[in-house]
Amino acid sequence: MRHTREKTEPANTDEVQRVTQESANRLRALGITLTGRETPDELATIEEAVERFEAAVEAKGGDLMVDEPPPSHPAEPDDRHFGLPRRNDGEAVVDYLERLARATDVVRQHPRKHE
């Protein structure tokens, strides 16, 4: 009996770099500070955590356009609980993710906004 090994092709580095850059651009557009040293996995994890936060805000009746103004327009959110937490200078990814998870839990427990 002959055994063959599956060949695994190395990840397409150009594609990984492109996706990583797109992710970093989206996060920066939300006002999230990046150092440039984040790994592709860390960027993906931050992006997923932001999506969970945004879904929680929307489920509670928040408006992301009002509650998450662009960083160039630092207005107060309609409801301070619905504002996306910013990453502090020098804050480790793991620490930011923990803080973002706590903020998501707070939003989930917040009363639904009446329109």
C-alpha cells in the first residue's frame, strides 16, 4: 500500500497582505489606533470583535452613523454606551479586545433605545 502526502501550498502572501491592508484600513476608518505591528490574525480578531460590538449596538436600537462618528468628526455619541471604544496608545491587542468585549456586554445589557 502506497501512502501519499497531500501537498499544502504556502499561503498567497500577496493576497494575505492585501486582505491585511484592507482590514487595517477599515479599523483605522473607525478610529482604532494601529501600530502596524499587529499580525493578520490580530487584525481579523479586532475586526470580529468590532462587528460583535456593532451588532449589539444595532440590536439595542443604536445608529452606528450617529454613535460611531468618523474620527475626523469627534462628536459625542447619541448614547455613550454605544460609542465604539478607542484603542489607547500603547495598548496591547489582548487588552483592547478584553475592553471591547466588556463594552459589548454593557451594550447587550443596556435598555433598548426607543425611536
